[in-house]
Amino acid sequence: MCAGCPDTVVITMPDGPPYTAGDELTCSSDGYPAPTYSWTVDGVAGSTTNTQVIQEGAHDYVCTATVDPGDGTTCEDTESVTVTGYSKYHKECSTIATILIDVKGTVCYGRLTDISTA
């Protein structure tokens, strides 16, 4: 095992929830030399950088930080998170619904009902 192995991998979430498809997860870790990163999404290879784009729907994201000191040994650590990414339209409808809830009046409540059942 190499001396500079990553012992902490952290996945930073974007502002939310809800999370919008297209937002990015960011992976960071310690280790020497600086780790390289790879992601899997539902077990399928993803990004090879420290960021991964959130896809629409619920998915399991795993970030692996690998340290290779160049002496024939490597070591790695992983962190995982399950995230549901919504379309940008879901977020817009949620915002409209919140505004309508804040407005007093029968007409607005009628609109809220129309949005929530559409």
C-alpha cells in the first residue's frame, strides 16, 4: 500500500434538492501525488474527471479516487451517493407552484390545482 493513499473521498452536491439533470457532482480527495478520479453511474463507466453530470431519474453515482506514486503500487478509495435528477421543467413548475401558494386568492389556488394535476 502506498504512503499517500486517499483516506477520505467527498462528493459535493449542487444546491438542492431538488437536483436538476445537468447539474454536477464534484469529487475531492486527499492523497499524494494528487489522485485521479473516475465515476460510475449505475455500474457503468462515467466521467474520468472530478465532476460528473447528474442524469435525469434516480441513479447511483460512485466516485473512485486513485493514487499512483509510480512505483508499481496503486491505491484507491470510493464514495457513493444516490441522486434523483429532475428535468429543468420540474424545477420551474415547483417554483411556479410555490409562488402561487404565496399569493392569496381563489384564482391562484385554481391555477395551483391545474399545475399539480397536469
